[in-house]
Amino acid sequence: MAPAQDWTPGEVVLGLYEVLDVVHSGGMGVVHRVRHRGWQVDMAVKTPRPKFVQNPEDRSRFEAEAETWVGLGLHPHTVGCAYVRTIDGMPRVFAEWVDGGSLAQAVDSGELYAGDPEAALARILDIAVQTAWGLTHAHEAGLVHQDVKSANVMLEPDGTAKVTDFGLAKARAASEGGETARPPDLPATVSYGGMTREYCSPEQAAAAAGARGVRLTAATDVWSWAVTVLEMFAGRPPSHHGQAAGEAMEVILRTGGTRAPVPPAVAALLRRCFADDPAARPAGFGEVAATLTEVYREVLGVPYERPAPKAARLLSDGLSNQALSLLDLGRTEEAEGLWRRALGTDPYHLPSVYNFGLHRWRTGQETGEELVTNIEAALAAAGSDRAGHGALLLLGAVQLERHEDERAGELLREAVAADPASADAAEALAEWERRPPRIRADFKGHKQTDVSAVVVSADGGLVLSGDRAGMLLLWAPGRSRRRTLTRRGEEIAALAMDTAGTLGAAVRGGVVEVWDLKRGRRLPSPPQQVGAVIAAVSGDGRYVAAGYPRGLIQVWEADGTSIVATFRGHTGPVTSLALSEDGRTALSASFGWDHDCTVRAWDVAGGKCVGMLIGPARGTLNGRPVHTSPMDVGAVSSDARRAVVAWSEGPLTVWDAQRGAVVGEAPHSWRHVESVALATTASTVLTSADSGSEVQAWDASTGRCLRTLDRDLPSDAGWAHALDVSADGRVAVLGLAHGRHGRVAVRSLPTGGYRAPWCYARPRPARELTRADEAFRELMDRADELAGQGRFPAAADALRSAQRMPGFDRHPALRAAWARVGEHGRRSTLLSASPLYFYDADRVFTQPPTVALREDGDIAATGRWTGEVDVWDIAAGERLHTFDPGEGGNARDIQFAVNGMLLLVLTSVGTIRQLSLETGGKRLFTDETGALTAFAVNPAGDRVLIGDVTGTLRLRDLPAGRILHAWRAHGGKVHAVALSRDARYAATLGGTHPEEDRFGGRPDENEIQLWRQGEDGPAWTLQVSGLSETRLDFSADGRTLFVSEGLSVAARDVSTGEFRYAIHSRAGRVTGDTDITFSADGRLVATPDRNALRVWETATGELVRTLTTADTPSAFTLSADGSVAVTGADRLVQVWDVRSGRCLRTLEGHRTRLYRASLSRDGTLLVTTDLGSGMGVWEMAWDFDFAPEAGA
């Protein structure tokens, strides 16, 4: 592609930007007028001349100036910058095209003075006011233009004036200064360093002359603006040197050399602007504009008709474009912040979901599966009409980059058919057509047991596999050829192969067997140590190595003639081992429990360690830094050149063994990884989880998950106990458990190459945005007014009108208004359910996670495994406060009390901590007779009942914590307690004997007791056995006690203890934090069943609805009114309409089995946690039905 300054009319750049015209503007850059073919919108593209960005400093300066313009936002009287994009290695500023030309052109051509003198004066004053407004916006944003002139004022055909060229202004905050020397060969009318000689202020001229300590403030723009206004009256720049403009004006006024009369009030204003002392000039353009509008009225006899403008609030489109610009400029954190703002405005804004997700995936912050799920959710929320044909391209391009070729092909063919002019769609489809067929082969030759070891040749053409029964097989994927080397024997623990696939090594019974794979025969070996756990073969097949449990490594010649070297360095077992192509160097690693967590490079002939990689320091032990963790995991490449290590609480590190240097570090999200394989010529890494159930391919250079292979494996495939990857990272080989049989799966892996394009949203004019914002605010005010009058159906209609406005349909203010108005209606339609964020709290949360959501959904509390308790603004994801661990122990249960301003935390050491959210104060409840074991807060939140290990109960008031009543209820430990809403009744479950008696042969006997306030003994007692995990709950009216123990829920009469009804389950005890949940109004109760959630009436025990789920729910909750249920089955969250039994939405994002679900009282905020300590926070938007207004 030609350099930008050589673009010619008719040329199409990147298949997207059609060059319409070339405008040379300024000494530092070239402006091209282009047409964006996707939007059919003309844009101005400003590119710096190469000689001005030859070095990094100049380039950084231009990028900083461009970033300033992007960050200025939109205003009716500034030219908007849509985004910055690097093309051919050059940063380009893409701005709106203004069709009427520049003010300088209007002055030179005389168009400014068309009509009579009064019309010309009106036009000049109008432009002066508009430019003052535009510069006011810039100054309020902290930007001094420093190059105000007529050439930098653009005119629309309707007379609208806009200040431009902020991209080449020397961006400075008002308090900053400094200039660079001006090249002597530039003419006076050409800007450089933020100034043009004919328009410069005295302080700019002094700085250009080399004066030190000159401060350039907003006053310098006041001077240059005044020069520009004087130019409009004079018909030409008033002087060759801007600093002489004041004197030049007096000459012009005295001689009458103007094209239009200068009103005395304007002359007086310009004299103030030309004050030598910057502090004596008008304080700001707001004052200037106000003066001119009054002059306009006095001189022309009519009011100035333009209303004072407002800066346009950037909606999600503008924020996403600005984020892309910042990302292109290397301002990653700021870009991410803008995308979060965009998604806060509209959680389903497609360009933001796509761009932010693509960025997060490429930087290893989320998986490709999560990206696709989020894009599909945004498409579903928008609907096909609003999403448009471009949505097919976005999803297809992502699938293509993920190498999900079958789905990518379907989407891209549709995208090209829908929009044949799309260059991006055509390019993506062409890439898809060039790709070879994906490899997919399954081999079921291991009939006796699961596969324990696999290795693949460098080109992916041969696979050697072994199983626990000793079978060793060699086969070629896709060619149905196999050779059985051994049928049975001791387990094959590890395998290795040379580059050509002609020599193999197998570890069996602690001995390394060497095999001639071409002939299928075992070769002799020299006497070797017994107990080998790992093997390696040099690339040329001449040498074999073995690693042992105590760090010993042996190397011998493959023909069995002699042992070449024996050396030891690791203090733990060798877990990964490789030899170089010629066998002269070796690379080894030792990771896991009781391993030394190092990678070591060896000179084989000398038996010396020539390089070592150790982990980052993570704490100290006995005053020494700790560099190891049992959670560290790593592997070496089969050519002994590189190693990859994922340090626990550290980066994903790529180590070059030949240089002995770290060549890459990236954040990672590896969790519970057991097996690792590393490609030799690519950055691909293959991992399987410790359960073997999750197999993922990663880009080691970025930490990005390229693909999760689970869905690409047979549905009946078991765990992946063994894995390997070809040298080029294109082929994965997995050894799977399949019942009592084994299976080897070969799959294609994603590689580098195609990258999905960014999605730039079509910019909207500032005036259009301002009008839309005003209309939206009017509707919102109208809705508030109607709601205040109690006219909720009419208020809802106003909100629906606001919701139909493009760009505002999921605005935060709208969602908040719906929550307020919806309280007076009946929830009817789920409009959207979107993730606000996911928080990976692995090694942070307790296990299982201890999380509590306050009823209003504003605040949540979480427990750390180290004992701290965090308080969150849960919707914002902001940690508000952290309570220290106090006297020790981590949180086992957290509950809110006293209007949600108090936390009660049961700890693992048998204490209860009372934590105040108002004051940060803390109180500790303990018991000298034994550990506290259970507590319950009444729904009113002003009483807490606490039980301990001795069977003693204490009722305390809150927040004072005074003991209102204490009594010995049981002979043994209290397992569970409950309080009725009014605290009149207490229910307890406890042992009949002390815990220590049970080891003496006493049965596991427990009892349930019901206590009335003020009575000395229980109202009734029920003897039970083996129910220590039982939960107790009172009904909302206090008449029924629910006893739930997993397999069943029994409802008993509170007064008598009599059995009323039972709810039975086939699910058994669930893995979540509860096996029962109630609606806040007490009408309904939900319990899990096998692959279902059942909802019942509490009053009668009658079944209301069965919600069928794909798996048994482990997490579930009901909305306050019982109309909505949320289930978490395996990793899927589903939202249900209880009345119809219909699934309203399926939410994906969790990586492990769900543990808990909590819903705010108004049903708009959902918090889900899983057993991997992942927390998802979701926002749900609803529509409502309302009773007709009176008289309607």
C-alpha cells in the first residue's frame, strides 16, 4: 500500500476508505477526505508527514496530541475526532468532515461578506460567538489549542462554525508550558509546535525565540482568537507577526481598512484580548461569548438566535471508538475504563461487547468461549433488525480467529451474501477458504483401561500411546494404520519420540525401554537406574535420557552401547525432560508437591547445570524469601530450547534455555492444571485440569486461551490423563479415559495468522447527540413527575418511549427508573440479563465461597481464606472496605442485620464477629465453655440466636449485643438454629450427648426443640438421628417449621410439632450452599430434584411448578414475590418464569460447578458463585404490567 501522503483520489485504503480528495493543511501533516464505505460517511484523515515522526519522541508527541483530540469529546462547535487508527505504521486521526470549507477560504474568496454590510457583520459576529463556545469547551476540558486561526475554523453550509485541528495543537493543560524550536524553512502561515506566526500571542513568540519559563495558558487562545476575529473584519491577517496584532488593529481602525464595520464594543473587547499581560485579558471565552451576544442584539436590533450549546454526552458508540483510539496509542488501562463505561451505559452495546471482549481474549483475561457467548447475548438482546448484517461478520471473524472453522464458514458466507461490498467480510471468507481441513481422529485401540501416556511426532503424523495395562501402540492418524508393540505389561508411565518418529522411549515399571519404531522392535539398553519417571529422546534419535524421583538424570546412547552422563540438580522428582536435536544439552523441570519448582539447563558432556529458572519471591519463611509453591506448574519443549511456567500468584513465564533469559511474561488464569505440553516452534501450550475434565490450548506469549477442547471431544469421553502437542502447535493428542476403555483423540489446534477486525461504531454528530440527550432527559423527568403523582402506568409509558431511543435503551438512569416504577407493578417481561463482571477469586475466597448479598442488592460481603471480610459495592465491583482477620479464623457464614448495616460472621475457630458498616467498628462474641457453632438472625434483623458446642443458646439484641436470654438446650453440640420473624419462637437442632461421647460408642443422636419466648422449657422435642447437616426455617407467619435435610423437607406445626406434609427429592444432598430457598413473602419454597427445581406452596405443600434443568441444580433462589427462579446447574445459570415454567434466559461464564445464587429484592441484580471461587454479577432489566389508572 502506498504511503498515506501519496494516496490519490479513487484509491481505496484497506478496502474501506475511498479517497475522495487531498488537502494539504499545515506543515506537519496531510489531510485526506475519504468516504467510509461501511457507513457511507465522509471523514477527514490527518496524517503526519514522515519527516516529523522519524524518531520515537516525535511520534509520541503526535500520538499524544491525537489522543488529546479524541479525549475532547463532542461539541456542536468543535470538529469531532472519531478515532485514531494506525495504518502502514503511521497513526492517523479520523475526524468528521465539515463540508463548507474553512473560515480562511471564506475570507479569501469573499463569501464571508456576501450581501450587505449588515449581513456580513451578522455573519462575523455569529462565527465569533460559535468559535468562542467551541474554545470554551476545550478549555473546560483542560486543553489549550495553541493554534487558533481562520484555517482551523471549519464552516458547515448552514453557517455552523467548528474549531478543528486539535490533533496538531500542542496539547497542554492550562497550567503547563514549553515549546520546541521552529524549523527556519517553514512559511509564516504554516503551524509548527502548536503555533502559527501570523496568529501567535506574545508569550508564544517569546517561547519560540527561546525564552525560558514561559507559561502558555488559555489566555494565549484568547489572543489568537482575537487575531482571527480581526481578520474577518479586515479581510486578511492583520499582520505578519501575531504579537503585533494590537498595533495593527489600531492602524486598521484609524484608516478604515475593513471589509465590514467594527462596532465600538467589539473593538473594546479586542483591545482587552490584545493585552500584553495574559492576566489582563478576558478570563475565559464564556465572558467573551456573552459580550458578543449582547453586541449582536444592540447593533443588529434582534436577539442572537443560537442557544448556548452543551457538550454532547458520549454514548456507547463514541466511548467504544475512543477506547479503540487509546488502545492504538498504548493507553490500555484507559481504553478498558472507557469500554466499562460504555457497557455501564448499555451492557449489550455490540461494538463494546465485541471490542472489549476481543481485547480481553487476546490478552488472556477471558476465554474465546466467553467472548462468543457475550457476543451472542448482545446479538440476542439487539435483535436481528437492530444488529444488522455486520453482526454476522463480527461473530464469524471471531470464530475464524478461534479456528472454529465450521461455524465461521457458515457465518462468513452469510455476511458476504448480505453485504458483498464489505472488504472485511470478503477477506475473512477468503482466509477461511484457504485453510486446510481440520484434523479430527479418534483411536479406540486401548480396550482394557485408560490411556496413561501419549507422544506425537514433530509433524503430527505419528502417535505413540500407552495404557495402564501395558499396551503400547503406534498409529498414524487419518490413515487407519497401527502397530501393536506390546499388548500387556506394567503401566506405561511416560513416552518420548525423536523428531522423525523413528525412535521411541517408554517408561514401564521404572525402566526406560527404547524402541525402533520403523521395525517395531525393542532395542537393547545399557544398565540403568531403576525408578525412572520420565524419558526424553534427542531430535536426531542418537541419545535417550531418563529422569528419576530424587532429581537424578541419566543420558545414554540410543544403540545401548554406553551411558554418556549422569547428573543431579533437582531436589525433587523430574517432571519434564528434553534433549536437544544433537543431544548435547538437556532441559529439565521439577514441579508439584515436594518439588523444587525450578527449570534447569544442562551441558550433557560436562554434567553441569548451565542455567536455572526459579520463581518469583512469594512471601518469606524464617526470614528467607519463598520461591516455590505446590501450585506452580511448568514444562519444557521437546527440543530443549524453551520452558513455560505458570507461577502461582505470578506470571506465565517463557524461558529461553539457550540464552538463559526470560523472553516473555503474561498474566494467566491457569487453575488446577495437572498436565502441560509445549510446542517447539510455536507459542502454543496445551493443558489439562487436575480432574482431567478441562483441556485448553493457550498462547504462552499473551496468556490467551485459544480454545477449550472439551466440546470438541466425544460426549462420552472421560478425563484426559495424558497429552502432547506437535512441534508447530497445530495438532493436539489426548489420552482419554473412557469407562473401562481408553481412547486417543487427535485434534487441530488454533495457530496464529488471521486477526478479527476491530469494530468502529458510526459516529453521530454532536448536535444530534445533544438533541437526543435532551429528549431523553425530558422523558425521564416526565416519568419521575408521573410517578410522583401515582400515575405509574403513564410513567411506564414514558420510560418505554425513552427506551426506544437509539443509544439509550439500556441507559443506567432508565434501568434505575424502571426499578422505582416497577415496585408498583407486576413483573412481566425480562428485557435483558447481562453480566456486569466476573471476579476470579481463586486463592482469595474461602473454599467453598462465603458470600452474602444485602436485600437491596447494593452491598455484598465476602470472606477470604486468610480471614479478612470484604465489603463491596457489588454492582460497581468496587471494594468499599476490608475488615481485618481480627482474632483469626475465616468466614463460614455471613449474614446482614440491623437494616443491612451490620455483618455477623461465624468463623472457623468458633467465634462470631459483629462488624459495623457505618462505623467500621467490631465486636467479638465468644463463649468460654466452647466454640460457637450456629447462629440465626430474625428477618427484622434486631435479634440473633447463637448456639455453641456445649448445647447452650444465647439470644442477643442487635446492635448492642446484650444477652437477653441464655439457656442450656441440648446435651451436645448445637448444629442449627432458627428464629421466627418476631423472635417469639426459636428452633434448635442439637446433639443429645457431648461430641466426645460419640467416640465411646454412643449413637449419633440429635433432637429438634421448639422454644417460646419467656418459657423455661421447650414447647416440644423431636428425637432424630443423623441430621447434623439439617437446616431449620420458620414460615413467614411463624406457624410452620421447615426441617430440611437433603432428601426431604418436613413441615411441622410450630405450636404442637405435628407433622403437616413432606417434600421429597431424588437428588440427594446438593453440592451448593443450601437445599432449600424461600420467596421473601413466604408464599413459596423451592427445593432441588434430579435435573429439576420444584416450587411448592408453603401453606399446603402443593407443587406449583417443576422447572426442568440439564443437571441437578446446585445453586438456586427465588425472587421476593416468587415469580422468578434462578438455577445454577453445573456451570449454567438459568432465569425462569415460575408462573409459566419457561426459561427466560441462559447465562454462561462460570468455569466450575455453581455453588450459590443470590437475587436482590427487586430482581434486578444477581450474584452467582462457583466452587472455583468465581463470582459473576449480573444485571436484569424487566418490564411490568400495571393496574389501570382510576377513571381510565
